[in-house]
Amino acid sequence: MRTYPCICGNSLFYDNTRCLACDHEVGFCPVCRNMVALLADKSTDGAGGLRCGNPECGAALVKCANYIEHQVCNRCLALPVTEPAGLCDCCRFNQTIPDLTVPGNLVKWYRLEAAKRRLFYDLGHLGLPYGTAADGIKPELSFDFKADGIPKANLWRNLAASEKVFTGHADGKITINLREADEVEREKRRVDMGESKRTLIGHFRHEVGHFYWDVLVKDRREDAFKEVFGDHNNPTYSEALERHYKDGPPSDWADRFISAYASMHPWEDFAETWAAYLSMVSALDTSFHMGFTRQFDPVTSDLEPMLVRYQQLGVALNEMNRSMGLLDLVPEIFVPPVREKLRFIHELVGQGRAENGVLQPVDATPRNGNATNPSISQAQTLTQTQTQSDPPMPANASAPDIVAAPNEIKPAPALQ
Ligand SMILES: [Zn+2]
Ligand SMILES: [Zn+2]
Ligand SMILES: [Zn+2]
Ligand SMILES: [Zn+2]
């Protein structure tokens, strides 16, 4: 992840909605693919039109409906708007959003959207295909963000009201249980299930791995997949699931798999390894843009140099985290069988990119002449003048988990 320059010279972070130096509202411009100051468009004469603040772009913009109405998004659409609901290139994939009449759901939705936008940054960076049938993609990508139904008193027969929501993927639809956006609930489940980390972005990366199995492997490269991950038809998924919850993972899982859960079935092995691959690409991209490593593009790199750099970064950052009393940042160990699986995924991503002739990446293109790489000391200075995140704060909401100088968190925008 990179930062973006504001017109005032301050750095804007991917989640920002306002520049704390010049006080301009900011948003993501889909035309020049930058976080930019949103300038009033004088040609629309008070009609609320906006203009991209990047002087090399200047596109006429309007905020995403989820930015205007709920402040869970910070992206814009280019005029004229063709998307009927006025939703941006990330929000348009939502099929179900949380029930906003339930206290606390707005903040949880905000966290989910922030993680989802980062997922789209990763997919755009790698040039992977995704979309709807209209974009020529099968299956269509969509998202359901839902909470378990709570049976109303005396209405226990109402099955819909007591629906159990399972985080997962089915035929292009990624469902995330809203409970995962509650830090206490998620950490409890992480400890209960013995996981080294459990994050929202991690959920998206895992579930989108199932999506890409459908897009890039199913009916196309299944034989090659079996050679690396094993036979996904034998045992069947339901047989494997039953065995996993009855017997647990094999004692030697760490010799062959990226995680204990990956040992359940080849499909889960693929999704877990895919998620680890996306995490590696994201970490290398961020480390370059923050000045920790030299120019290094995971899109054009071979796998081996990526693994070496990720390992070097992991050693340093894990020690940093331990010195702060935090969990390891890079807990994965890439044993030889896992490296083979990563190699399969690396090649698959390259094939997906080559086949992606129709769709454009979401936001991989840096602004012209602006691919500068701040030194670490510059990056530190910049974080002191701009918080990394300025999320919506509905009244009575608990503070979201942001990293910011406490005296520089801007007041919460009023909800409309
Ligand atoms: Zn500014
Ligand atoms: Zn622009
Ligand atoms: Zn949006
Ligand atoms: Zn899965």
C-alpha cells in the first residue's frame, strides 16, 4: 500500500476522508487512480459536483453513495455516472449490507469495507480479473455482510430470523459474518481455534482464493492443481470436513501445509496458501512504498526473490513486534511443499493477469511522475501530520482501532 500526495503537499492514506493539513475532503479518483483532494466544481454552480484535485487529471467526480449516506466508503465515481445505485467500483459488488438499525453495525460495516477496499487494491495491483457477468467474469463476484439472526420472542419457528451465517464462499459470493468485525469476538475465536492471526483482510484474502479457484482452476487446470494440492474429489469436501472436526489436523501438518486448517481439504489448502501469497505481495508492496526495501515489483518478480525478501522483512518485523509485545507479523513458515504450492499460485496469478484483457486494475497506476519513495524518516514525519484512518464515528460508538497521534484525530463527521 502506498500513500498519495495531497495538493497541499501532505500525504494521504488510503482510508482518509479529509486532509488534516489543508482540510479538504479527499477521496479516491477512479480516473487517475489516486487518493485526491475533492475540489468544488464551479461549473456545476452549487449543484454539488466535484473535481479531482490532481492537476494532471481534474476529472468531474461524484462521491460513492456509501460515502455520501453512510461514510463507510471514500471513493468517487466519474461523471456521467452509469452505475444505477451510484456505487463505486468496490461497493457495487455488495449484495447484502448489515442491518443499520442495529447499534454498532455501522462501525462493523465500515471496518469490512475498509478491508474490502484493500483487497481490491491487491487484486488491482496483481491485475487479476474480477467482475460481474456484464464484465465477462464467471462466476460473478459479490459480497454478503450479515449477522446471525436473533429469534424474536415467541417467534422461534421463524427460521429466517434465526439464520446462522457462515463466513465462506459459494459460486462467487463471499459471505462474512458481521461478528468477525467485532475485535473481541474475533480475537476470542482466534485463540479458541489456535490460529496465529485472524484478521478481516485475512478473511477476504482466503475467501477470494476460493473465488479464483472457480475462475482460474475449475474445469481448466484441475489436473495440474491435483498434482500440487491433492485430489479435491477424493475425499469429498463434506467427508473431509467431518473428518477434520472429528479428528483434528494431522500431527505433522506443519511439514506440508501453511496452516492447520489448510490440511482439511485441497480447496482450503489452496485458499489458505492464496491468502498467504496475497499477504506477501501486500507486505512487499507496502515495504517498498514506505522505504523499507528497494524497488521491487511482485508483479514482475520471480517467486524465489519474493520469498527471500519476505523472509528478510519478516525476521526484522517479527523482532520489532516482539519488542513491542505483539504477535509475530509474519507467522508463516514456507516449507518446501508450501513453496511448491506458492509457485503454482504465482504462475496462476500470471495467467490470470494475462487473460485479464477486459478489466482494468482498480488502483495500481501511480500518478505521473509521483512514484517517489520516501525515506523512513520522511514516512515517520508524514504519519505525524496525517492519521492513517479517519473512520466514521456514529454517536456512542466505541473508538475504532486506528493508529494516530491522539491530538490529531479529526472530529467525527455527523451521520446523515
Ligand atoms: Zn491537503
Ligand atoms: Zn483524478
Ligand atoms: Zn463505495
Ligand atoms: Zn475456505
